[in-house]
Amino acid sequence: MSYTLLAVFLVLAALGVPLAVALGLGVIATLLVFDLPLDLVPQSMYTSMNSFLLVAVPLFILAGNIMAGGGISDRIFHAAEAVVGRWRGGLGQVNILGSAVFGGISGSSVADVASLGQIEIKAMTDHKYPRDYAAAMTMVTSTLSSVIPPSILMIVAAAAAGESIGAALAGGIGPSVVFIVSLMVLNYVTAVRRGYGEVSRTSLRAAVRSIAVGLPALGGPVVILGGIFGGFVTPTEAAGLAVVYSLAVGVLLYRDLGVRAIPGMLIRSGVSTGTVLFIAMVASAASYIFTIDGLPVRVSTAVAEVSDDPTVVMLLLGVVLVLVGTVMDIIAAILILVPVLMPTALAVGIDPIHFVVFLVAALSFGLVTPPVGVCLFATSYVSRLPIERIARASRPHYLIMLVALVVLAVVPQVTLWPVELLTDRGVP
């Protein structure tokens, strides 16, 4: 059954059928071929959506849209520029820090490119950075939103795995630091060796003013993540808090967001949510077929024949996840692969939170690579550069991301230590 489903799905996807539709048709075709009741499809789709945890997804999407239109992203950028813009390669570091702060509120990589992208690329090119390098930095740093809590992808993956969303979000902190430090080192070395960029000469008075104006925007992650890890709010309630906070800052404080713009944001957020959750609904039906067909057991057996060492298995899974992420929508990949690969990880003693966080981080690599990287296409649109040129300029960044993924696979404590520190789950 699993092979029939995958064959139909891959053929339809290759013909250009939208992935969610192709997967749904693959499920229906499999049920018809093996004479199983078709009512399994609506039952599993409904059950997958009957979850309070998934309410966080549309709320964080809405928060990202509000930030993009409420002047928050501008203040984040200028505050970061005031802090690190005065050193060689400083605007590249601003790009990284801006994406990190933005991701700490919105949880969306695409929203990062859409809101901060034009500001970052213009500022870098104005200060003598090559346009393709500025675009590459903007694109790659957007992936930070996929691992920095409150990542939408992390919420979806934790829900699919049946694990604590709070623990998964905490697990994203360590990998975020690894990615941020790696990208900062790469940017500094590149800027020094190639002479990229002019030093941003900002007076102390102007720097203090930029930081003061940006404090409400910079305070977003503190309020949201402090509420989650302090035990004051659940992740879902934190998503609502992100919306309220973004509205309060954008409408009442900065006053860059008019009331008339809010209905359009609601519509765009609804469309994005519908896309994400429709994929989740269809993937739940596919996961049901994989389970009753015993695909997870067969995968576990095949991997066990290669090695039962957790580190080796994580590296093998990493190769699979990176390859899948480059050719498949990341939400669909998460929802299909979690029930298939999770039993394999557990069988060799890999911590489930380590697996969930690593899965999201590895699949996120596909957001910025051809042929289906949505952040790659978004950056091409924002920068007005062809995707081939951006991808070529991003090769050093791809390499450093892969090195960081190896570190995450080999050193589980990078992921698990914040979980132990910030939640009551503990680490076995």
C-alpha cells in the first residue's frame, strides 16, 4: 500500500499537480486498489485538525503579517544596526540578528524574507556589499525562523510526533545559537577577506535613539518566550499573545499600521493557514496508510541492518532529510516523515525531542535550495535577481549550514540542554 501511495504521489507531483492534491489522490487511489473504505479519508482528516495545539499556527502566521506591515521589522533592523553595524561586515551581522529577533516573534521564514528582505538588501548594497551576496545572506538567515522558538514548523512537527510543543521549542534554542554563530563567523571572514561593505558610522546618540525606539519590537521575543518557558502561557496562548503584542506595538505605539489594513492581513493569513492545514489534513490520511501497512517497521529494520549506533543513524537520517527537503514542501515532508522515521529513531535510543528538532533543522535546508525552495523564490522576487545567481552566491552558506547540521546530529546536548533547563521534561 505504501509503495502504491508513494508512486501515485510522485507521478502526480512530477506532472505539476499541487503536492497536497497529489498526496490526497494517492491516498484515494490506494484505498480503491486495496478495497479499503473511503470514509477513512475524512475521518483521519477531521481527527488531525481536532487539536487545540494547531490553533497556534494561524495565530503566528497572523503575527508575522502584522509585523511586516506594522513597522516592527524596520525598527528591529535599525536597532540591530546600531549594535553591530559599526564593525567590518557589520551589516551582514545585522542581517543575521534581525532575522533572529524577527523569528522570535513570527516563527515564519517566508515572512522574514518578505518583511526584512528589502530593507536588508538595500542597506547592504548601499554600503558596498555585492547584491548577490546581500541576497544570499538575507535568504539563508531566514531559516533561523524555522528553528528559533516559536517556530511554526517546530509546532507542527511536535504535534505530529505527539511530543511536548514547549519542549520542542526549547530544543530549538541550542541549534539556533549554532546557526547564528556559524553564519556570523562566515560573514566576518568573507567580509574581511573580500573587503565587503563599508563600516556604518553611527553616532552614539543616534545608536542609543535607534535602540530605544526599537526596544518594544525587540521585547516581543522576551514577552512571548518568557511566557512559554516561565509557565505563564501555553504555546497556543503565546501565539495569541504574539498577535496582541504585534497589534499593540504596530497600531498604538509606532502607528505605522492602519486599521484599514487589518482585514487584508486577516485574509492573507487565512489563505496561508488554509494551505498549511490542508496539507496537514491530507498527510494524516497518508500517515494512517503507512502505519497500517507497516512502513515504519520496515524502515527501522532496514536502518538497523546498517547500524544501531544513534550517531550513525542520525547522520543517515540527516542525509535523507536534506535530500527530501530539497524536492518537497517542508510541511508535507514533516507530516509524512515523522510517523515513518520516528520509530526508527526511538528504536536506537535517540531522544524524541532531539529527533524532532533535528528533523525540522535538516528539512529547513530545503527552504533555500533549488528546485522548490520557497525562501529562494521569495528572495529572488525581493532582490530582483535570478535564482541561479542567488544559489551560486549561497554555496559557502550551504556548506556552513551542513557543517552545523552535523554538529547537531553528533552532539545531542546542544539540543537537549535547553530542554532540561527550561522545561520540567528533563533529559533521559
